[in-house]
Amino acid sequence: MWRVYTPKTMKTKGKSNYLIEKRGIEQIDSIKFMTLRLMFKKQKRWIATTKQSNNV
């Protein structure tokens, strides 16, 4: 399991956002990101994480 954060340019439920690079994951291009974004938007879940998103 790994975390998915939206870029800083997007507001996500008023919580601070981190780029995927902060988790040590390769930077994905915009097309892949849009695909991920659509997936999470359909699932109504912007942040997928194993822990609570409170400990930022």
C-alpha cells in the first residue's frame, strides 16, 4: 500500500497536499496523473493511505 497525494496546485478537503515525490515515488506524467485522479474521483477518495491523513 502506498499513499497518493494530489499536487499542491489542487485543494484536497482543506488538508495540506504533498507531491508523490515526497514519498520517494517516481514523478508521474500528467496523463497518468489524470487517470489516477479520475479513479480516485470516481471512488470519492482523493487520498489513499494506510494511516490516517492527520499525521502530515
